[in-house]
Amino acid sequence: MASSPNEDAEGSRVRNNHSLTITYVKGDLFACPKTDSLAHCISEDCRMGAGIAVLFKKKFGGVQELLNQQKKSGEVAVLKRDGRYIYYLITKKRASHKPTYENLQKSLEAMKSHCLKNGVTDLSMPRIGCGLDRLQWENVSTIIEEVFEATDIRITVYTL
């Protein structure tokens, strides 16, 4: 059985705020259920030359499709692949820049709107903004909780 009220059988941390559930899983993000939409952060130039973005570019392509959406920092670009959405949170102008928490929050709000309009119930993501972008997960997770707390969207955060 679960070892504490905050852990499920796999030992993932689970946090409930209203109907929001954020589950933490150790493992490969791309091994998430094929029905989950995915999210990660990129720059306006859609370079995706480092970090997990490289894997998104390889796996889902569509760089020109993303560029054609002409999204700016604080917005979200979206690809539809195999019946699910792939969200590209635009958190900075250029690949060499660092994002702000404000731009991340605006991008998350834009993604939430798209999720709610399109019936997305399950979202998987890495610790967005916390790898090469160097944001602090404590702050990022609080922003995610605040943005999604009034929704029924289930969020799974993957760490390797």
C-alpha cells in the first residue's frame, strides 16, 4: 500500500489543490501515455538546439509549422500529432536568452486556454524552465498549480 498520504504506489509525489493533481514520475517523458498532450519551453526563434527541445524537434518535427504561427514570448505554439497536442511554451525571445517567471506564467495561461477549449485532460511535461533555462522548480511548480488549480487537467511531471 502507499507509504504516506502524499505518495501513490509507485512513490510518486501527488499534490491535490481543488481538482488539480500534479503527479511526479521518475522516467522518460516520451514514455508517457500516448493520449497525454505534451509541453515544454522554447524561444521565439524555435531553434530547439539543446536540452529536451532537441528530442521534441526530432520526434515531432514541424519547426516551420511552429514558426508560421509567429508566437511571441508569453504565448504558446501548438502542433497536433497522432490525435494529441504538443505545446511549445514560448518563454523567451532567443535561444540564448533566459526566460522570466512572468513569461512562463503567460505561456502556461495560454496553454491552459487551449487545453480547456480542446478538451485536453492529461498533460505531461518535464520540469519546464528548470533545465538549461535555470528557473527554480519550487517557483515554477507554484505557478503551474496557480494557473491550473481551477481545472480538472491532470499534470504529470517527468524527471530522469
